Amino acid sequence: MALSPTALVAKGNALTISSDGENRTLNGAEKAAVMMLALGDRYGGPIWKLLDEIEIKQLSVAMSKLGPITPSMLDDLMIEFVTRVSSSGALMGNYDTTERLLLAVLPQDKVNAIMDEIRGPAGRNMWEKLSNVQETVLANYLKNEYPQTVAVVLSKINSDHAARVLSKLPDEFALEVVDRMLKMEAVQKDILEKVEQTLRVEFMSNLTNTQRRDAHELMAEIFNSFDRNTEAKFIAALEEHNRDAADRIKALMFTFDDLGKLDAGAIQTVLRQVEKDKLALALKGAKEAVRDFFFANMSARAAGMLKEDMESMGAVRLRDVDDAQASLINLAKDLAAKGEILISKNKSEDELVM
């Protein structure tokens, strides 16, 4: 039973497979993805080379979202594609296996582009993907671009989404963009391609990187929610059990001390929105260097009043300090999620702002 590369991707209607009493329906692209996973890079390489770019993307998307495939399901699919091929174990289709197989047959830059598109927002092309990016996130990126570039982008995406993005831009800048859109003529193909390339390299790649999560990132968020005694207990135990995992989690954690690594604009944005009583309580238990950083980014009068508030508190409970510091950390994370500030991931001590 011979199949061309194109037929392999698009072959047949959806197939319902029974596996240990569990029915699961796979479409043509998913069946082809199972096939290519089973063949691996050694035997599947020649097939990958014969596929065109659209087929590669279609197959890669299906493969990355495939999930677990049991041996009995694999046997049934092999019977359909060829006469029969047996398998000794289960397969798992995910981002890592997809990327590893693509690297065996394609250049690194092309693989990166394909995987960024798979991991990024849904859409068949750049403009559909941008239409699925949260408007605040997109607006915070576009406000730093030339109005003419923004006009091109907004003219290409869904009009409803363009309206929401436009409403999030600074007023004067938004009016300039509207003026450019009204005067805009047909955009040359090479200019449009340059805009797409810039968006792919400078925006989409960063966006998809922020969306990638692994177990260590999840645990870092959990550890951030602990009070300091619980955190210290778990970190100490994990260091004895798995030093590498403990180091990775600590590197990913965002702590109160890391607020001292924000730039001046970011910390001032935090200060404008934080409740003053929580700020005083949080700084009461902070390191001196972190206190000085906060004071340095306030007016002399505001810093003086804050110091007086802290002194008048007297002794405070450690739990209350932890809660206040957690409140500031969550505020900073919320602002970062909205694109209003940038949180540094660098944990090196020599970059602590004194």
C-alpha cells in the first residue's frame, strides 16, 4: 500500500479506534502524525523531506497536540497505512518530540519558526494569530512602533480586535495611527513581509516563550505562595533530595527581594498602585538594600512619611509581613501580565539595585 507524502498527511476520513474499550476518533492529520512518530527521524526523514511547508506545518500541529497513543491504537493505524507494523511501546506526541524530529530533517531556524507558530496563538497566518493575542498585550508592543507600522498591522487584523487594540493605545498616538490608516494606500508585498518578519522575531517569539511552562515553573509559583518558613523548609528538603531541581526552582522564583531589581519606571508604577499600609508593613521585614531602593524611588517627603509609619508600628508579626510582601509580589506580577512593567528574571546578586 503506497502513499505519497501528500496523501499521508491528508489521507482518509476520521477513524474511530477502539483501544482497551476506549474509543478515540483521529482525523487524517492525526493518523499521519502517529505514523511519523512511529517511524522516527531515521525512517521518517525521507518522507519529511518530500513534504511541502504547508504539509509540514499541518503535520507538526497535529503531532504536537496528539497526546498518548497506545500500542493497540498504533497497530490499528499501521494496518490502515500499510499491511501491518507492530510496536513495542506507547508513543507520546508533544512539543519536545515534534521539535526533535523536525530538527533531524530541517534547519534550526526553520524549526524555530514552525514551533513558534505551533506554540503561539491560534491562526493560519500572522494576522490571524495577532487577532487572537490579548488586546492589551498587543497594544503595549505596538505603542513603541512607528504609527505607519501600527497602521499596517491594524489594517490586516480582525476589525473588532483592531478597535480594541486602538482603544488601548495612548490617545495622541492612536489618533496618529487612525490618520495613517485613512491615508494608507496598498502596501507593497516586500514591506508587508518585513513587517511580518519583525512581528515574528520581536513579538511572537517572545510571546510564545512566556507561554511555555514546565514543572519547575509551576513549582516556583507554588513556592512563591508559601510563607517564608514553609518555603525554607521545602527548599532545604528539596536541596537534599534533588539539588538541581531546587536550584532551578529558586532561579525561577520571584521574591520580594527581586522587586529591588526592577527598573525605576517599573518600581514607580508599583508604588503608585500599592496600598501604603501594606508597603510599610512589607518594608518592615525587608533587607536594608531593598528598603533603600524603594526609598530612592520616592520623593523625600513620601520616603520620610513612610519611615515614620514603619517606626510607629513597633514590633509586627512575621506572618503579617509575609502577607504584605506577597501582596506586593502579586501586584508586580499582575502589572507584568498586563504589559505595564517588565519583571527581570536575573537572580545574580551583583545586579541587585542598591
